[in-house]
Amino acid sequence: MKLGFITPNYPNEKRVCLLPQDISNFENEIVVEQNFGANLDISDRDYIKAGCKVASRKDIFEECDAIVSLKLIQPSDYNSLRENQMIIGWTHPAGSGKEFMEKQAIPKNLIVVDLDNIYPSVYYKDQKEKITWIKPNFVRENSFIAGYSATLHAFMTMGMLPNSNKKIAILGSGNVAQGAFFICSKFTENINMFYRKTLNELKDKLGEYDVIINGIGVDKPNTHILSFEDQKKLKDNCLIIDAAADLGNAIEGTVYTTIDKPIYKKNNLYYYEVTNVPSIFYRESSRVISKAFSENVYKKDVKVFKELIFNSKA
């Protein structure tokens, strides 16, 4: 299939999800948007040498069977989407991409390939199929980067360090939580880790913490890790960093923030809810994403995602 790569126009997104050095024996015809690698000083000529074609954004939408956009496609591109086109990237259909699914993907019969690190899946109308040949944690390093970049960015924005004067709770044991712990442990030992099975212990101690860092994604509706009632128990000026960026789910009521305006204050609490925070370290994250996506997604003819949906209905 003809696989077109567009530069994400998601706020503050600088990552490049395909690097020339990772292009080898791809079964798809690769077309990249003009200046696709500019953030990493990669020229169009470098992509052409690697066997790609270079085209305008308009031509990619018009000619390619599948569109790769690392982050959620924005309204400025909605009119360019064609019926039955395939969209590949981090769409988060049940989270930040829910409106996109309802207003664009479903009405236009788009096949949406969501490359979630744990549960990569294909969505079509009301159908969802897991991609069984992509192993969970196939891009774990990016999740680790998310943990430490969210933590660093939030503390820097607040003008403070995670030192011994701050009592810190980190929620989770996965890649994101590990990244958060990695950074905090460089400055202090005043850290408590809580896992899914021990979250009840946290509820009894909520008022003790100056900082709560969430690394857990919620996969069921109305199963918040910190509900509105829980948040009322937190001490004034507590900083809540949702490093998992599980918008409004893990931490009830949270709203999206951006890299340039990452924190808001509400009810005497500070909230950090940036959904593409690894873009702060976009050079490092691009390397990780390109390698993992090339090996697991781009190399194989992407028509397999279409077959996964329609063969399951047979």
C-alpha cells in the first residue's frame, strides 16, 4: 500500500516518527511530506536516498491509501480525509481522540490503527480488534521518556526541585512510573510508590503529599484513581502530575494542557496534563519511535490492518 507520512500539527509536537536509517525492506511504498525531517535536520534528499518519495501534504492526503500522523489529526486536516482511508498513529480513540472518532473516523469509514504501547488495536466504526502480532511494550522507551520528561517539566515550570522537602507519591509500576521514579530518585529518597493493588493505602494518606505523580492509565470508565472526593483531601498547593496523560480518566476532571502552558490551578491544586510530553526530548524520542514503529508497523504491508477488521467479520 502507499503509506504517506505527514508532519503532525498537534501543539508543540516535534517528534519525527520515521528516520531514514530505519527504512529497510519495507513492503509499503513510502511517501513523506516535504520537510518531514526538518526538526532533526534531516533533508528531503536523505529520504529520497532511502527510497522514499517526497510530496506535498495535499498530494499525500489525495493519493495515499494510509496516512501516518504520529499524534491526533487536527481539524485543519479534516476536509482532506477521504472515505475508507487508513489512519496510523497515536489517535487514542477512547480518550483524547474520542471526538475525532465520532466526527470524522466513523462518518467517513476510516480504519484507525492506534499504536498504543500496551494494547495496539484497529478501530472501524463500532468495531475494535487487537493487533496480536505486535507485542505489548513494543515502544516502552518512549513511555519511560514520558515519565521523566513530565516530571522534570512540571517541577521546572513550578520553579522547584523534587528534593527532600517534598513528599512524593508515584502511582504505578510500569514504564511511565519508572521514568518518574528515575528522575525523582536523583534528588530525594522521600518517595512512596503505590501500585494498583495498594492504591487503597494511598487514599488514607492523601493529605500528606506535596506531589502526586500518576503513571497509571485507566481502561474502564468511571474508575478514577483520584476522584473529585479524593482530590478534596489533598493539601493546598499539591502538584498533581499526570505523566500517563490519561485525560480526565485517571484523575477525574483534568483537562488538557500544552507544553508551553503545562500547568493550571484549580481549587488550590496544581495540575499537569500534557499529552505529548516526550516531544520535549524529541530527538531522543524520535529515535526510539522510528525504530520500534519501523520494525513492528511500517515494514509489513499495512493492508494487514484492513484485513484484520474485515476478516474478523467474515
